[in-house]
Amino acid sequence: MKKTLFLLSSFALAAASAQAAVLCTTTFNRTGGSLDTVTVNTQSEYGLTSSTSISNFNKGGSPAGGQGDLLGQSSIPASVVTPNSNVASGGSWSMSFTFTNTASQDMQISSIDLTMIGVTGSGAAQNTGNGVAGQEGWIGGTATGNKPVNLTLSIEGSGSQTLVFNAATDGSSSGNWNMTKTGGYDFFNGFILKAGESLTITIDASKHEAYDKGCFAGLSGIQINGELVPEPATASLGLLGLAALMVRRRRA
């Protein structure tokens, strides 16, 4: 009997891990150089939604400008949101996004991925010139062209994590808009977003101590990963059915 229970528990854990999925993907459409021109688009097959605008925005450091001030040059893809703050020269910015679980089941969030790209003040994709050596960034690499920026992701009640984003794209003079980079913030124990409740994630960009020659950080995507939490009655019925099947096979 103990062996049977052990097997049932193993099967249940295996089933739970196999259900991990992309709960939602968020992209942007920017039509101008201010925050109110940005539309937030979230797609989900699991009922995780967001507002259509950025929940909160703060900008500090150089260059000076309003709190809704973005780099809005036509050369920057409409999918990229770049606050007009030179992060690598001591500037900073913070953006918040609110997501709501509209499903009838709770969700367990396991990780959040951010897709970024480096931008110059003139509106070009950041190249690798005048970078620093030996600095690991998203997607790694230790070439002398790395341009590191600190990116901190915070969730109320679940703490914060900081990753180093390598803002350099390639060696050409104007960089490469196709070389976006994605970094994952993992929550190894997961956290629960209950049905009908909301969570707010905050992304903070700030200077990395190894680099001070100038760089802007552009956000182009957010992906939330996890799984729906089975309802207790459904999970119990599934285990009972599996137990009955195992007992039947054993007798046969």
C-alpha cells in the first residue's frame, strides 16, 4: 500500500510539472514619444489579462524631461518602449504592469521573462563599441563590447531579483534591432495568484558599476510562466481513479 501511495504521489508531481506553460505574453505598440502613446497588448489562453496602459512610470537622471518622456524616434521599432533616461550614465527608470487572473482557478507563477534591447540617444540599436570586458549579461558573452545595465524585477510579497542586461547588440555602427535579449526571473518555490486577484510587477533599470559610457534600455516584451492550480475535487478524483486502475491491474 505504501508503495502504491508513493507511486501515486510521483505521478501527481510529474503531472504538475508537465502542465507548466506560458500563462501570458505582453507586447507593446508605441506611436509617439510619450507614455500615453503606448498600448499594452496581453495575450493569454489561461485568463491572465493586463490593463492596456502602463500602470506606473517614473524616470530619474539625465536627460531631463517629463515623467512620460520616451525616446520616440521613428527609427526605434514601435514594439520597443524606451524611457528617455540614460541609464548607463547614472539615469534610472521604473515601470509597473498589473496583471489579473480572470480564470476560475488559481495560478502558480514560476518565472517571468523580460525581453530588452539597448538603444542609443540618437535612436539606433546599441552597438558593441567602447564596452567592458568580462561582464556576463543576458545570453552571456565576455567580449569587450558588453554594455551592462542592472534590471530589477519586483513583485509585492515575493521580493525582488536583479539581473545584468547586456545592452550591446552587435559590432555594426548602428547595432541590430533583431538582437533583442531575454532574461528569466525564476521563482523556484512559485507563488500563487488566486482567481480574481491581481499582481503588479515593477521593472527598475539602473546603472551597472562596470559601465558608464551611456546607454538606454528598451523593453519589448514580458512573458509570465506557470500553471493553473487543479481544483481540490478534480485532483482528488484523479488520484482515486489512478488508484483504482492500479489496484485492478494488480489483481489481474
